[in-house]
Amino acid sequence: MAQAAIELIGINKSFGAVRANRDINLDIARGTIHGIVGENGAGKSTLMSILYGFYQADSGEIRVGGQPASIKTPNDAIALGIGMVHQHFMLVDNFTVLENIILGAENDALLKSSIAKARSELDRLEREYGLEVDPDAIIEELPVGLQQRVEILKALYRGAEILILDEPTGVLTPAEADHLFRILKQLKEQGKTVVLITHKLREIMAITDTVSVMRQGTMVATRETRQTTVEELAELMVGRRVLLRVEKGEAEAGAVKLAVKNLTVRDSRGVTMVDDVSFDVRAGEIVGIAGVAGNGQSELLEAISGIRHAVSGSVMLDGKPIDLTGKADPGELRDRGLAHVPEDRHHVGLVLAFEENENSILGYHGDPRYLKGPFLNVDAIMADAKDKIEKYDIRPGNPRLKTANFSGGNQQKIVLAREMEQDPGVLIVGQPTRGVDVGAIEFIHKRLIAMRDQGKAVLVVSVELDEIRSLSDRILVMFAGRIVGERGPEATEGELGLLMAGVERQEAAQ
Amino acid sequence: MSTPYAKLPAWADYGLIPLINLSVAFIVAGFVVLLVGENPFRAAIILVEGAFGKGTGIAFTLFYATTFIFTGLSVAVAAHCGLFNIGTEGQAYIAGLGIAIACLSFDSVFPWWLTFPLAIVASALVGALWALIPAYLQAKRGSHIVITTIMFNFIAASIMVFLLVGPLKPVGSQAPQTRNFFAGAELPKLNWIIELFGAKIRSAPLNVTFLLALVMAFLVWLLIWRTKLGYEMRTYGHSPKAARYAGISETRIIITAMMTSGALAGMMALNPVMGDQHNVAIDFVSGAGFVGIAVALMGRLHPVGIVLAAILFGMLYQGGAELAFEMPAISRDMIVIIQGLVILFAGALEHMFRPYIQALFASFSPRSVGMEAVKGKGA
């Protein structure tokens, strides 16, 4: 086997009493693609941050190319030929591609010579690895897939031999992801080493040579990708067997509960985000809206839940219209049986600084059950919170704990418990399992299907195609603010992927 | 990665850390004293003795503390709603007008216990109304509350100067102030409480407003943590988006919080006006509104913390005055420097020592930081 590009020996890192990494040993062979999988909080990002110099290990040794290395800052890492592509891009939006690439690597007070040098270097890199990007394009005008390419170019420009990618496909369409994988394979053929951090097991299977699994700060296994299966990896990640696909019976769709007609929404700059969208959601069915993030799904959800102004169109809840002027009282909609699990639980669905019990009444805090005159009925709120904690297996089961101290999955359960326990007629859910670990995903999916089976109308918006396919009775695909297609749950991933990329629409137009 | 540092037990969070911050502030202040050629230990003794050594000192300290409790609570209520009310100064100042009207109208007819409630309502009302305008502009027009409240401080000051050198000044008087109130608007002193403990008091302005301040501190606690309104304020303060989602009206909550804040600021005026000077004079607030910001920050926006921080600042005011008197090399401005250091270390640099203390705690007893429990057992 090839020589190791990176060796981590006995790495330990604690934050206070939390041991984020314990005794991690890892060899990454030169010229391979090495995947690292694990649930949120398993310690993947901490480990990579140590490798890239954001953090320092409490103990342990890093060897790069066989030589012991001391990596104290990202600059040390770059000097050793380690480059990183972050989950959230570190680009200046209003700079050009070229300006972003030289940022931090300018070798002169005047930019002119740096730019000239960068241009020729970029040219070479683009030819060598098939990473075509217009060097003079402004970043914010580029689609995310290309922005990511700029991040990769940035690392290569700095001489990276080892490239770390943190959850690179979260923002990409399936087609863009495929393109990224081709690029990574090309990099591998040129002798570069790629470390891929992800929680998507399919990607690991598709592209990596070797895969390491982390759980609760330890490295639990390293496998040759060819010799493992998705099921085995999932089990290693969670520590028990998980159902990757929920089982559900046929939907028995009833009356129309939510009717959206010709809805158009513009954002604050006047750009049309939702363009003439119409659909129905019936009692007893789950309608899933698929699409790459940023194609108007968020705005659609906000308009339906009365917190965003719509330009035109109508939304009927049980045959009665919802105020779309943006002045609707979300409290009134709740009274009418519309429950909303927002996409952004950190800023919208929860107040992270609140205690768990305080969040379990958010939006329903005016309900007489929780009040004694103008005062909060603390006993009733606590009893109610404990009840929900029990029913939804929220851990740790302490209603006095600050919400920020719960894991992502448990935070999501707090929101779901609050909204579902109000027994709404219509439930709209944005990104039900974003940032949620595998174990909790299974639980949340089961709950959503249970809601459906109780005869509720459920609308789910998710960027996870697997989730949409697994949950939905009908799938709508959104692209550039429009619904570009409706499919049944049997639709293939490829078919939906094309719709999500807007391909069918362009073909139809020709 | 998201929670790099574990939680501290409450006593360390609310007791140990402020104590360390305060100690550092005094050590640095000690160097300043050393720099002007005085003995810092003697200075510290004079300061503390001046504030707490004699009955009179204690009474003065608590008198100043009363003022700071009101302004601190005022800043805190707004801050819980995410609003930085810098206008406490002006709201308190203009509230003097409300008190003047109540007192000058009734001081010759009513006893103090009838004038006092009227003056409370008048001061709160005027303070609240003065805060209403910036609140409305913020809620409806998006004019930044920090800017508008600062400007309203200047407007309040100008109006008060105009009134106190004009309409409110008795004819023939040279001083820019109202006539002195009669006994019907003079609040009883509380010095006898301190005398119960055996201390002697010559004359000190501590009065019943101190008790009102403690009552208001309790009511603020009740409002913020035990009412629906307080819940809504805190929701908006932490996350306006979450408030929108929860159906909380932005306009209503901003205006309510600011008017409550203004009312508390206004009540501050009762203490110097009815409790001490017995008239409304120019510049009677003299910066107490701004001290309120420091008091609120240092008290971590909690009424108990605010009362304690107010007493600390009361001590700095009273002890500082003694110090300037006893040590000629230490001028009034030096006292302000020491106060500034306290604000710097206890307010602005509040988190400076926190990571080290947390690391220390974690190494002593991993259990006490409670993160294992937070993570749960996994599945």
C-alpha cells in the first residue's frame, strides 16, 4: 500500500469535561480518497480542525508524509500542503474568483503582480483538473457548485497535496455532486489525497477507497469501502441497527385541508422567489417538496405560515383564506389548526437561550392552559414539558436545561413535540431532520407518518432527496421558484434529480 | 465543537467570577493610585470605610444605590427585549417635570403619603411617555433606538433648562430650580433603620424611595420571568424571528418594553428630588442614567444582581467622595477612573477570566460542569 500522507497517533482533545476526540489513530494513504463518517457531535469536525490548525490536540502526534509535524495555525497546515474546503464557504461574495483566490496569499503590497501570477497559475490548475471557472466572475453571481470549485482552487493554488472537504455536497444538486466527485477522482489520479467528511453514506460508498467511522469521540472502525455496506456503516455510526427507510402503509387521502393557488412571493430586493405556485394537501397524506436549497422553498413555507408577505395568489386553510399581507397573526393560524415546524430551528423555531420548558410553549404561550391571569402558570408549563419529554424521548429529560445544550436531534424533537401535541389539522415541516443524527431521524419520520395516519395533512419541505422519497405520498419538485413536476413516491432519484436541476423545464422550452 | 466550554455551577457563575473581575479592577486601580504617589492600601481602606465605616456613610451609599437600582432596572428591562436604552438619563431628567407638577400642586394640601403615590405615577408616566417616542420610531420607522434615545437625552436636558430658568423658577430667584417643596412633598428618612443597628447618623438623605426601589426590583423579576408579557419580551430580545414566528407583535412589544423602561427611569427622580433636595434643580440626574447601564451589565440583567451592583456603585460614589477629601492627590477625576475600571473589568471584560475558571473547574471535578449529563447516554 502507498505511503501514508497523514498519520494521526493517539490524538486526544477535550473541551472542558467533554472529550471530543479520544485516542484517535488514523492513517490516510497517499493518493486515496478517505471518508470519515459519524453522527453530529461524533468528533469529525474537531479532528479535522486539529489537523488544519484551528485547535491543538491535548496529546498525540501528527505526521505528515512520515515527518512529525507541529500544526499550530492554519498557515502551518497550508505550508505542509494541507488544504480545507469548509462546509460554509469562506469566500468574499463581492470579489471576483481571482481576487478570492489570492486573498491571504498576496505576495506584494500592490495586487497587480499577484493577480497576473494567479491568472496563469489558475489557468494551469483549471486545465490539469478540469476545474473550469471564469476567473473574472463575481462570486455571488456563481451557482454554489462553482463557488465550491473556487474553494478547491484556492486550496490547490496554495499548493495543497492533501485536501479536506467538510460536508461538501450539502448544498449541491445530485448532478453538481456527481461533477464534484469526478473532480475528486481526477485529483486522486494526479496523486493528491482527499479526505471527505460526510454523514451521507451513499456518497461514501460511491467515491471513497477507505472509510473510517467515528462515534462519540472515538474511531470505531476503518474499512475498505469495497468490503463494507451502507447497513454496516450505519450500525457502526449509531451503535445499533437502524431502519434507513421507514415503513408505511398506503395513504388514505381525504378532503383538501390546505389549498395553495397561484402564490407568488418576492424577497426584500424584489426578486421573485416563489413564482405562481399551486398545489393541494389533503387530509391523511404527506406531500413532499423536493429541491435544492434556495429555490423558493423557504419563502413558500413562510408565506403559508403567515409570516411572509405574498404578492399575489391565495392560500386556503380548511376552505378559509389565510391573510397573505404579511400582517397575519401566526397565533390566529395556530388556533385554526396550522402548526409549523420552521426550517431554522436555531433562530426561528426555538430560543436557544431559553430553558426547555419555555420553548415548549413558544407560540402557544397565550393559551389559557399555560397562564394564570397575566402570569405564567409555571407548574402547568413544567408538567406539560415533562409530558412531552416523555412522549418524544427528549434527552436529557430535564425541562430546566438550556435549549442550546441539547443536541440537534433533541432540539428538533422539542419543536416537533410542541407543534404535534397541539393536535393540528395541518402540519407544515421545513427540513425535518437537518443536522439531526441517524437515530433521531428514524424517530422523527415515524412520528410524521403517525400524524398522517391520524388523518392530518402534512407538508414536508426537505433538501434531502432520500427523506422526501421515503416520507412522501406525492412529491413536488421546486426549481427557481416554480413547481416543475409532480411524481409519486416510486420516482427514481435520477428522475427527481433532473427535475431539481431544472432540466426538464429547459427541454420543454426548446 | 458547538459548546467548547462547559457550564459552571451557579455560585461560581454569579459569585466567583464577578468577585475575581472586581478584584482585578481594584488591583489595576491600585496601580493608578500608586502612580500618583499615594498608598493604594490606605486608599482602599478610606474608600471602604467612607462607604461602610460609619452610619452616615452607609446611609449615603444606600441613597446613591437607590438611584442606581432604578436606572439599572430601567436598562435591564429594555435589554431583556433586545433594546439598548441609553435614554435612561433623559427619561429620568424629564420625569422631574412630572414630580414638580405633582409636588408643587399638592405639597401644601396633602401629607407626604398622599403626594408620594401621585408623584410616583407622575414620574413613571412622564418617563414612559418620553421613551414612547423613540420606541414608536424604532417599531414603525426602524430608527435605531440607541441614536434616538441619545438625542432625546439632549432634548430632555434642553427642555428642563428652559423650564427651570423660566416658567418653573420662582420670580426673583437667582437659582435655576423650582421653589422648595413644603413638608407635604418631603419623604421620610430611613436613617432610623441603620440607627437600629447602633450606628450614628448625622444627616443623610436615605429615604423611603429605597424601599420602593426594592419593591420595583421584585416586580421587575416578576414581570420578566413570571408573566406572559415578560416571556414575550425575552423571546423578542433573544430572537426577533422567533417572536415573529410565535405571533408576538413587534410594535407592541417594543413599545411596551420601552415604556416600562422609561417608567422605571422616571421613578429614579423621586429619590433626589423628593428624598433629598426637595426641589427640582438643573442636572439633578448627573449621569446616574449612564451608571445604570454599567449597573445593569454588571448585575447580569437580574434584579438581585442589579441591587448588588447598585450598592457597589453607591459605595464607589460615597467612598470615592471621602477618598477625594482625604487624599488631595486623588481628585474627583481619579474616582471616575476607578469607576471606569470597575465597569471595564466587570462589564466589558466580563468573559476574560471565564475560560480559565471553567478549565480549572473541569480539571477538579468533571461532574460539576454537568456536560456528561447533557450529552445523555447516547443510544
